[in-house]
Amino acid sequence: MLIPRKVKVILTAVIVLGASSLGVVHFTNLCDLEAVTLNGRPVDQWPDRYAMAPEKPIVDQPVDSIAESLMDKPGVFKVDISYSLPDRINIKTNNFEAVCFLLDRRTGQLYGLDRSARLLSLKSAEYDWEHPVLTSVTAGKLFHFCDDVRVSVVVGQLQELQQENRDLYRLIDEIDFGNQGFLKVSLAGLSYRLKVRAECFLEDMNKFIEFVSRFGPDLEDTTILDLRHNGMIICAAGGK
């Protein structure tokens, strides 16, 4: 299901008149539009670009039609417009944040996943390599969920892990969804991989930390550490 597109117009301002102030404040003159920003940057030639009139107050500007025209542009999914009194209009588009990445197994293209595990397009400036990459997954359509329901389950637990143990979170390089029975997790600097359960991802990762911290096992010849079994951890060489 596609998220409904959003257009939000917010008036944020406080005007304080001193008790001793006399006379009439001409509000419409005070709030004539002087500047427009788009995603934090000043917009050049905004009267022509957005069909706005500098001689009109900001509350009389055609913000609805501006939002609609922006929504018609490819890749624009959300538009927020706010008034910053006395003389500025601020426009923001697509303020989604990728919390991890997904590599489409069909195309090899990299996408982002937001907090609800919906697919986002990425620009190079948005890459943050502290986030894990999910592999062996078919991406699907932008702003939709992946067909593999395990992706949503894992993304939620990744956010919990990031809050509880940021160091461990940052060590996760890849989460491989190639097997329906388990996930394979690759950690930076470790030669072996972890087999974990999607529905118990956070529990299994914490079990791994407890195991290596408490026992300090020699895992030099280990290629797979299977954490899926309650009360038991299986260390194997040459496992798949």
C-alpha cells in the first residue's frame, strides 16, 4: 500500500506588541513576502519560479498550487510549507531518513529503507556507511514495503539495536536474506558470519555479544556461528 502523499502548511510565528505601543500595525504591509527557501536553501527568482507576488503578504501567496506543482515532479513524495513571519516562506520536500540500505538482487541498485521499512531512492550525499546493507532481497516499488516481510521485522529491531548498542550496530556490514530459514550477518573485522532468526534478530545478536564477552572463545577456524537455538550456540567450520 502506498503512503498517501502529504502536503502540510504551518503558520509558525509569535507577534508581541508592548503594552505601551500606540497606533495601528498594518499587518499586511509587515508580512509582504521577501524570501523563499527550498530545503533550507534560498530560491533565486522565486516570483517567476513559483508564480508568487512580492507585493502580497505571505498568507495570500498561492501555496496550495505551489505544493501541487512540486508533487508533480518525479521523486517528490512529500511537501511541507511553513510561514516564517514576517516575510519568509519555507518549503521542504521528502524529509525521509534512511536507517539502513538495501541492495536489490535483480538490478544491483542500492536503496534506502526508512524507519517503517519503506523503500527510498538515494543520492550520493545521503549515504551513511555506518548503516548495515540488506542483501539478497528484491526491492520492489519506491515507498512500498518489500515482498519479504522479514525486512520490516529486522528494520525495527535494527533501530532498537542502534539505541541499545551503537558499537555493535556500526559493526554490522551485511545482513543476507538469501535463505528463508535464517539470516546471515557479517560483522566488520570478523572472518565468520552469524546465523540468526529474523523474528529474534536483536535477541540473537545480544546472545552473540554475551557469548564472546563471557567465554572469550577461540573462533579462528570458525566460519559460521549459529545462534538460532535456545540455550545452545553452534560453532562450525565450512558451514553454509
